[in-house]
Amino acid sequence: MINLFKPEQAYVLGDPELDVIGSREKLAQWRFRKVGPAWVKIGRKVTYLGVDLNTYISANRTDPNKEAAK
């Protein structure tokens, strides 16, 4: 698994680390459409768990060598 994010950390909107995934607006669009990484909403605060972000990145990884073998 790819570990770009600390698995034990929670990231809130505005944290610069989330820019790796997408802009604040893009993340809002994804939440509305129910796509993208898993999130937790506590009241009005949206939080992304590091473990969920790492899982999302790993699931969306493309290996060009694997694609060429087909």
C-alpha cells in the first residue's frame, strides 16, 4: 500500500496535504457525487482519515507495465 499520508492522522479541509488529492472544491464535488476518498463528517467539519486517503490512492494506482502486458 502507498503511504503518502500518516495513517493515524486525521486531515481537515484546508490542510495543505489534501492538495495532493484535489482542491477543496473538487473534494466537495466528489462528496456530493459520493465518489473519491472516504470521509467523516462531525457536525459541519469534514475530516479525511490518513488510512482512507492511502487506500484511495492505492486503489487508483495505474501500472503502465501491467497494462502493456495485456
